[in-house]
Amino acid sequence: MALALGACGSDDPPEQDAGVSDAGPDGGGGDGGTPDGGAPDGGDGGTSDGGSDGGTGAARESGDGVSREATTVAGISVDRYAWMDSEGRERTVSLKRQSPGSNGGYAVQMTYQVRAGTQWRTVTLDGTGGGESGFGYFVAHELYRSFDNGTSGTIAALHGEDDSPLGLGFPVEEVRPALSASDTVVTHTVTLRYPKWGTRVAMSDVTATTQAAASAHQKFMVPVSIRWVFEKGMDFPRIDTRLDLSEATAGQVSFDVRGPYGPMEFADADPNATLNNVQWGDSLNHFSTGVAAAGALTTQANWTWNEPLAASRKYNVLLARHSSTGVLYELGLVELKLGTDAGLVYGGYSLNNGSTKAATGNALNSGGFSEGEWPFQSAQYSGLGTTPVTGKKVAWGSSPFYGSTFTTVYFNDTTSRPIVAYPANRSLVYRTCLVVGVSPYTDASRKSLTRLTAESQTPRCSSQQSL
């Protein structure tokens, strides 16, 4: 058995030259100005696919209620996917294309429509800022270890590398299957190789003292595949992620997963929108801050983390309030298991899990409730303090013991859960629905759209074309 230790998201190790780090506040990590960060690439003008196509190469392809178009957004070459949602209204996601100048495979813009009286208006999510921006790329933190020379940290840091570089720092190969006129589903798949440091000899207990000698370590390049799925009649796209662990044996590596990942201006592209509330459902309980709908999230917010998850899917969501209209928007992720999916184990060790602020007196991001205790990456690395903030980072998350030999992990001093940390087929697969919308959160009814989706028997999310 092992403690489900929190992610080392704030240790701020040195940057690796392949990308930028997600460690620390941003906000949240990265210097906002390193290469491959989503700036206009000056590349192909939206026609070159930068990877295997599998399709016709046409600028626009249309199916039945779904389409794909090669175009540009803020000077960035993208594949714009459009589909008709449950209201028969168009939604879009624009995925940055791989080019000789910068990497792709993640969303730089999204749109959807909402009712405004008797009319409809379009809401835009923007992620074109450059540096650490956009949404949907992969990140994974290496386990924080104790070494036999008396130091602690990550193996990557011992080798002068970042333990959790942003996935947008690595080139991807893209596959875009051709669309026929009768297709109601369209997919976009990207693959990359992501570095993970570990030990040359597998450890039966990765929390035990680890050798510090460089000769005891090995760098693995883990193949990662990400598939976006867009389906007619569904409001939310699905993002599948698969890690191929076959290069390592169980116990050589230990890490969490934080993708899909990224900051987006999801409050109708308003960079001045302030964070309003955080909610999540981990492997044990629902968590919710208790800020009023007209208020702003700070470290002093009331919080509860003791409502059993029950039959709800796991989820993570951030709410923000538009600076001029006061409208609440949200961006969230919901686990969607298909077929025989085992799903992941979500959460690190925290004595706050199962309690409340009223019972503990612990403020968010304090010595009593540290950033690493949050099971999902969110406002804790978006500059959260005692005054309103505008950083909008949302990410998935997991236990930090994937790749290890552990079969059980603890989340607090009384509760554990089983974990399949190294699947027999060496393939780690998980799926999330990307939930965006105007939030139904009110002072009288405090469930977010994302939580309602997680609790629904029929979430409006694609279940087709699984990776």
C-alpha cells in the first residue's frame, strides 16, 4: 500500500529545452515566451497537414452535421471542427496544426451558441495568447522522491531536466480520417513521445529511498496518443488519451497524468473575467468552494470536501464571471469510461479530503491545505491569493503512482482505493468530456454544469470512435 502523494506542481524545476514546464503559478508555470507555445507560426496558411492525413487533403470536408476545415485563427493554422449540438446549433473547436515553426494538436479557439432572449449569441473561448496557452495537450508529473544522498526531488531534476514539460513543446503527428457525406462523427488524433525519467532497476516501492547516482537512472520516451471526437447531436467533445508503457517495466517509473491541460479564456474570451468557484469530484468526495455567484474566488473561500461521490463520474471544473456582463461561464472535464475502461484513480494524500473548512480552519493554498493536495490542477496554480484573480488553467489529474507496482493507495488516514498502476496490456487509457457553457450555478442551486453532466445518466458527450 502507498500514500497517494500530491503532484509536485510547485517545485519549479529547471526548464527542459523541448518545452516549458507547468510547475508553479502562472501563472501556473512556463515563462509565457518560450518556443512552440502557440504563437502564429508563419507556416502553411492552413493547407499543410504536418502529419499523415488519411484523407483527401481538401480545405473543407463535410459529413452529416459535422465538418472539418483548414483555416487560420489569429494567424495560427488550424483544423476547425464544427458539429451540430443537441439544440441543432453549431459548435466549433479549432485545433492548431503541426508546422515547421511550431507544434500542434491542441485547441486555440472554441465556440458555442446560447440563447439570448428569443435570439442566439455565440460564445468564444480563446487560447491564442502564446507561451503556455491553448487547451488539450498532455502533461505528466514525475513522482517526488527521497534520495540516498539526503536530498529530495525528481529524477529528471537530477539530470537538469523538467519532470513535467508541457506537451505543446513536442512535435506531433496528426491523423485526420476522411469524412463522407453520411458521417455523423469526426475525429482528430495526435501522437507524440513524452519523456519520463525512472530507474534502471525496477523498485517494488517507489516511495522508498531512491539511488541518486546518475548511473541508476534511465530516461524513457513514452508514446502518447490523444484523440478528439466530435459527434452530431452532442454538446461536448470527448478527448481520449492513451499511454504506451511497454518501454518500461512496472516499478521503473512513477508519475501522474495532467492532460487534457491548458489555460483558456473561457468566459467569452474576456481576459479580465475573475475566477468565481472551483468544484471537483475525485475518487472519494465532491469538493466545492462556496463563493456567491456574484463574488470572486480567493484563498479565504469557504469549502467542503466531505460529500461522498456516490454514483457520479469524476470531474473538475473552474467557473469565472465576465467582467462587464456578470455572466458565469465554466470549463470542465468529466471522466467518461467506455467498454471495459478501468478509468484512473484521482487524488493525492490529504487529511482535508473528507472534511470542511469549518472543521479544519484551513484556508486554500495554506500550510494546512497546500497546492499539491488538490487532485486536479486548477486555480491553485493560477495566481490564487487573497484578492480576485483572472488566471484560467484547467487540467485533469490522477494519482502519482502510475507505472509503479502499487495495487492500493491511501487518500487520507482512513481511506484507500485499489489502483491498476501498470495495466497488464501496458496500455493506460482514460477519456474525458470537455464541458463548456454558461454556468447554472446560483446561490440557491450550487451545482455546476460540469457536475450535473458528471451526475447525468445520459451526458451529452460523444461515445463513438474510441481510441
